[in-house]
Amino acid sequence: MKKLMVTSSLLILGLQAAYADSKVSNQYTICMNKAGNTATMVQCLSNETARQDARLNKAYNGLISKQSKTRKQELQTAQRLWIKYRDANCKFYLDPNGGTIAQVKSANCVMNETLKRANELENLASL
């Protein structure tokens, strides 16, 4: 039963990542395919979040460098609010009664939200 739950969770996480975008790294896909427990899954997600955060920071820095003073301030405010939202929203997934899979759900939330924001900032920079 436990193995079925982990397998189902992996499938759900994989679909959520595919839903967010196809810009997840090959390393993430390989890592998750090999993950045999929640601790390894959380580590895979953490590593991918770091990769997506690097994309986000690159896009943010590129976008902000092209803005007027007023628009820079607006972007900074929006980014700070987005970080607060992401952190609060994903923390909610850490249900104390959710068992170890709640850690995976929370880490998956952070990774997906970071990936989506990186995409959004890249798109804004290309306008």
C-alpha cells in the first residue's frame, strides 16, 4: 500500500511538473525516476528549485536592468510580494498530519511556483 502511495505521488508530481512547463531539467526527471523514498524526492525537488531559481534570477536581473526607475521599483515590489505568496502558499502544504508526503508536496509547490515565475519573467523580458 505504501509503495502504491509513493508511486501515485510520483505520477502526480510528474504531471504537475509537466503542467507547469517542460522546462524542468533532465537531471530532475532522472532523479525523480530513481527516487525510492520521500527524502530523496525532496532532495530532487530542492535541487530542481535551485536550478529554476537560477533561471528566475537571470530573467529578473535582465528584466530589471531594462526598466525605468519607477518600473524597477514596481518590479521589486511585485517580486517581494510574489516571494511572500509562494512561501506562505507552499508552507500550507506542510500539513502536520500529512505525513512525510506533505514534505514532498510542499517542496513540489516551491519548485513549480519558482518554475512558473521564471517563465513569466523570461516572457516579460522578451516583450
